[in-house]
Amino acid sequence: MRPLPIRIITRRLVVSVCVLLTISLGAGAHAQQRSARGQEFYELGQQIGKAIQEGRDDQAEQMALQRLEIAGEGNGHMQRAAYFTLGTALAAQGRAAEAEIALNKALDMQNPELAAGRDLSIKILGRLAVVQGQQGKLALANQSMELTMGLLRQQGFNSADDLKWFRPLIHNLMQLKQFDQAQARLDEAFGIANRLPATVDLNFRLGQLREVQGDLLARTGRHRQAVAEFDKALTLYSPQNPDIRTDVQRCALSKAESLLRVGQTAEAAAVVATWLPMIRDARGEKHTLYARARVLQAHAVSLTEPSEALPLYAQAWAIFLDNDANNELVQLLPRYVAALQSAGQLGTARDVTLTGLDRIDRLFGQTQGLDDRVREDLARATQGNFERALELLTRMNRDTPGAGHDRDALGVLSRMQSRLFTEQLRKADVKSYSKNTALMDKVRVFKAESARLDALRLQGLVRGQTDADPVAPTSATEDPMVAQRRIKSDTEYRERRKAQSALVKTLADDLWKTFPRYMELTRPRAIDVTELQKTVLRKDDAVLSYALLEHELLIFLTTQHQLVLRSVPVERSDLNRWVQEVRATMENPGDNLEHLQDLNPATLHRLYSILIEPVQAELAAYPRWIVVADGPLFTLPFELLVSRWGPREQTAFEALKATQGDTLGQYRVLNYLARNTRISYLPSLSSLVSVRLYSNPLPRFETELTSFANPSFGSASGDVLERAQRSLHKRGALSIPPLPETETEARQLAQVLGKTSRLFLGEEAQEHRVKTENLASTRYLHFATHGLLGSETARLNDGPAALNQPALLMSLSGNLRGEDGLLTMSEILGGLTLNAELAVLSACNTAGETSKANSGEGFAGLTRAFMFAGAHRLMVSHWSVESATTERLVTHTFQGLTRGNTADAALDQARKDLIQDTLTVGGVALSTAHPYFWAPFVLVGD
């Protein structure tokens, strides 16, 4: 049977994988067909496997190097198998990064002309997935593991040995928090095991599966059940040298951890005390398994003798750092930092915290390629580390003001803000430099020299050479001339590697200086406050950044010349509730807007006193602010906050409410923040850097305005969303009313601007038009239609898959040209190229989700997508807008632009005009001073 070609993406290149050899650890064909050298090669493979099982990892590495030396005299297939065994031996020692280099080398050496079987490729890919997962490279690990399972499914699960690859697959799914999928794969593995003949090896593989079941139960909080599964696993392991096998030692420690979680501290301590010496004797004191045992030992003693736990945590932390065991570092971080703080070692706690956050950022960068929803879950899972870091640094800033802790705190905050969106902007910035050949040449050179450094590291592993100084004869029997040659060779290697490391560092430093956005894609870093003040902020900028913690709100005010940090004691749940109270009125105004009077000015003032008043004095000199919010604050337009609500204001408000004048006229007397402050919003400090330093220069615009308005939502023959429309109406939660007034809005904008405009109205407001028109040459882009949040489009579950994300609703009738009428976030991200000075999304809730559905990413996907596509500024809405006042607001804003005003100034004046205006509904005059009418639209961008 001819093997199927499989495309494998490694971190360096794409290779086509075919399988070469079927061996235990890379052995050749049948023994009787081997040469003497081949027989030695085969026997070494058997010995390496046994040495790893028995914990003789150092010996396994030496034999793997010997095997590689034999393979060097033979064919490439033997070399490939030898690199695999070297990678396996290194992985057994916890040296995942070095193991990955060796395994990638094995993967690159495949020969598609000789594909005798799949076994070796399965082993290489499976082992590669394991070491990638140990380093937190979840996207690569997931890819390698899926390819491994694909090969196994093609050949069939024929032996108990095949079951071992389910363990890394399921653990990777657990790290991705895909617990249901993990259980499904585990059930599949048990089903396969039930069909295999009973053997001692099958019992061992069943032990591994029971251990994985215990891990899964523990990860989902069912620790008592997990202990029972670990006991079953240990029983199944028992005939297989339980004292020395890594699997058994790991399982025993997992049992101890679950015992700790259910309060059985003495039992857990006894398990650790039993296994710690065996792990030390078998693995040594630099192995990650030994470090894990020390962590559990520290957990147990911390309950009674906290001071004794600290040195154990410190020892484990150092081992994890040395082994690049980033997952373990992240798990240890909160306990270690808490122990340091309890001991009063705040400086060390700070250093450990910042190192830990570096590793978290590195782990997150390595998840690129996974689904964004999975990545958002992963980001949320580590959010607590950032919040605890802010609490620590705020405490240190109170204790020692002026020591720079406030700058560290703002740097930490910049790391946790809208992480996916910030990464998308970095990618856009890098893409914008793709035509800069000088920078691209630097990137190519950096990649090439980094690959050479990896090759040198692998050479050192193969030859037993290190960075250490060469030593004299290693034994009394070593020939002096041989020793001299060895010392010379070691010295030359040391100098080459040192020089190559220095070269790569120099190239990296140069890229950090000239092309930081490229480097930040894989190594995100905190905002440097000094650089922010010197190179990004302007003299009239006041940047307000917020961090909402469990029991306090942190406010950072940054200008060119000062950084102010204020802490406001407030419960996160209270602040969230007050924001929801404000939004509830706006999101449900009633059929006749009768609920608008429920908006309580006292709540608007309470929010002002929390969000603005603590830095009010410093803000007085700055009429224009940039706000980077957090959590539910992203769903709140700050312009509607009320700065004064004393007895005088309350009396005036109630007096107007009691008169027979304009309904809602009492809201005209409130001192809104909008009356004297202009505000623009950004999802992160990093996005401010992006728009200020990396935005594309404005082109020569060919079109002043391109508008898509009043799309036709009527059903037509062949309408692919006809059933979705019925579904929306049937469920009663969503509807698609027509928007005829938006056509008037579009025509008025074209008249105001008075230059070349392209209007796509009614059936012409097609999705395919958006995708095929040259929007890159448009100065102002205008969408006047319905906007759907991801939570709304997800309800269209009987429609196309694209309906699981935010979208703009385009025309649903006429010739759709194969489109579905939904311009989704991914289509904007992947298909539009914009340079618009201003993009107006004159639709429902295009700024952010409801406060209840906050994703942590700041703004809704539509806003992020248009910024990524190249729009310099966006005008977006926070709730479903009233059409007549929206038409006035948008038109007046564009009138201001034609008078030479900036976008924020034009929108500011349009708001003020609307606050003084009225609207007649059903013969009743309504004052549009109510924030429902004038506050939904905000400016996102610079």
C-alpha cells in the first residue's frame, strides 16, 4: 500500500513526511538481515529504551550519542532514527528545548523514496508534540499530535504501544481547556484497548490511560475521584518496575497533589516522602520531576511551617527556569510569590513576578494559530497573575513612592490589555513593513543566524561539547595527544558558539531597535513608560488607563511629564452592577422610549467620582483624553458621566421633570463630561503605540466617501439567509427591521462632503461590493446597517459557520454573488485593505458587547477588525441607536470635518448640538439631551 503524503509544518520549513523504518526506538529491519554495524545500532536502540525506563537518563544520552556516531557512517535512515533516540533521551531528562532540536532534525531527514512504514514518523511526531507541549508551544504541539493521530488512524491501532500517544494528545487538549474533547479522546482510547489482546504491555498502557483519567478529573476539580484513578493506574503499573519508571513517579506525585487539594495533607506528605528519594536517585536533582516533588513538599509544609516552604519553592523555581519548563513555572508562580510576600521579601517577589509574566507572554505567543476563542480562554486563565502583580506593585509604590514601581505596574497593565487585538495590530504593523526591503533583509538574516545557532547547539549535543571551558585529560588513560586535540576542538566549538550567540543577540537587539513590532509577535513585552512619554505622547495628551481588580480600581494617568497612579477601593462586582444599571436603560428604552426616565443621574455621578475624580486635579489642564478601559468599563461612554450632583443640581433636575415642557428635558441641566472634554478610546496602550508610530501614511484619496446604507432585507428567491431570517423572528429575540432613513443619511453625507462619492444603497449594498471595491482609496467609509454581536449571530446556528462571530448585515436580496449577506469579522480581517481617515459604523452596538458579555478583549470584533484592516479612526456605537438622532449626529459630525475640525472635535460639537435639540415622536416632543440619543457614538483611535 502506497503511503499517503502528509504535509508537516515545522518551525523552520515545510517537509513532506513519509515513514522510513519500523523499529523499537528507530531499529532497522529484521536482525538477521543486519550488518555488524547495523546489529550494534539495533542493540543500542534496545539498551537506550531500557535505560530510559530504568531512569538511567544520562547513560541513555551517552548511548544515543554513540548510536548517532554509528549512524554517521551509514545511511540517512539510520541517522534519522539516531536523532530520534537522542531527542527521546534528552526529553527523558526534562531538556525539552534541546530535545525539540534533535527531533526536528530527525523530521527534516525523511526520504520520501523509502517509505517502508509509518512507525518511526509516528514516534518522531508524537515525541515532538510532547516536548513542544512541555515548553508551552500549544499550537505546534496540537498540530504535531493531530498529525500523529492521523497517521495512526490510517494504519490502524494494532498494538498496545499505539495507545501511548493518546496521553500527550489528551494533555494538550486539557491545556487548551477543551475538557469535553479530552474525555472523548480518552473514551476512544479505552475502546481501542478493550479490543486488543491482554498483555503485560497493555496493562501498562491501561495504567497510562487511568493516570490520564485522573489528570482530567483533577483538572476539572474532582480530586477525590482523581485519587481513585491514580490508585488504579499505580496498580496497573506495578509489574513494570514501579520505583524507576517516569510514568509511575509522575502518577504518584499527581496522587499526592490531589490528596493535598482535598485536605489530606498527612497522606500527601507521606506519598511525597516515599517517592522523593527514588526520583532523586533515578532522575537527579535537576530534573523537572524532582522539582515538582519539591513543590508538593512545600505545599504540604506551608500549612504548618510556611518559612520551610520558601527554600523548597525557590529550588523548584530555579530547576523549572533552567529547563524552560514554562507551564510548571506558571503553575508555581502564585504560590511562590505569596510565600515571598509573607516573608517580607517584596523585592524578590517583584523579580519573580516579572519573570513569570515574561514566561506567560511567551506561552501566549506560542498559541498563535489556535482558535481565538480558545486563546481568549487561555488568556483569562492567566489573568489572575497579572492582577496579583498589579496589587503587589501598587503596594510597593505606596510603601516606597518614586522607586519606579508605578512604571512597572503600568508596564504590567499594558501586557494584559486586549491581548488578541494587540497581537493582531502587531501583525498588521509587520505587514505594513513588508515592502521595506532593508527591514525584511534584517529579518531574514536574523532567522538564518538563529537557525545556525540551533545547529551549533545540536552539534554540541552530538559531540558532547558545551559552553564550559575545556578540561585537561578526562581520565588517566586518555592519550595526551588525543586530549590536546579534544581540548582544541572543544575550545574552537566554544568560541564559535559564543560568537554565534553574540551575533544573534546583536541582530535581535538591532531588530528590537529598528523593527520592534516584528520581535513582539513572538516575545511580547511591556510598554516602556519612558519611551511612551518621549516618543509617543504629545504635549496635550492625557492617557487614562484602568485596571479593575477584585477589591480596587487602579487609575493610571500618563502625560509627557508625569505618571500618576491612584488606587480607589471599590468592589469589582459593584462597579460592574452600576455600569449595567446605566446600560440597561439604553439597551431597553421601551417601545415609546418610556424607560429612558429610569436613568438615574446619581449613578452617573457615582461613576464619575470613582473613575475621574481621583485624578481630576491633574486632568484639569488637559481638555482631550485618551481612555484605555478595562472589563465592563469598555461598555461605558465616559462622556455621559456627571461631574456634579449636589442639592442644587438635584433640585433643578426635579423641577424640570415636573414641568410640562419637553419630555426628558430635565437631562439637559446635567453637567456631563461631554460638555468640556473630548475623549477618544483605545483597547490598549500598545495600540496607541501602533497608531502613532506604525500607521500607514495617508494616501492620495480618489474617493471622498464610500457608503453602504439601507440594505434590502426582504426575502428573495435563492436568498441563502431566508431560513436564518425566519429563525431570528421565530425565536423572538432578534429582528431585522428595514432602515430607509439610513439612505437619507448617506445622501446627506455625500452632499455635505461635496466631492466624489460612491453610494451603494438598497439591493446595491452588497457584501460582494464591499469585498471588490477599491476601499483603500476612500477617505471616509460609512456603513449604515444592522450590526450583530457574536452572541447574536451565534443564534443563527442553522446558517453558515461564519455566523459565529460579529458581523455587519448587508443586503439579503438581489444577486448576492454567492455571499451570505453577513460581512463578518474574519472577512474584514482577511480581505479588506483600508486607509480611511474615519470609518463610521452607524449600526447597532458596534463598539463593544454588553457589560454582561464582556470578553476581556475591549471592543467588539468589528471595531478590532476595521482597525486591523487599516482604518485610522472609527466612529462606533455602544447600543442600538435611534435613527433620526443618529442621522443628525453623523451628518453634523461630517459638517465639522469639512470645516477642518479633527474627528474628535467634530463629534464633540455634534453631541453638544444634539443635547440642545428635540425630537418629536408620535406628536410628543422629546429632549435629545438624554444620553440615549447623543452618547452611543464614540471615537476609537487617535
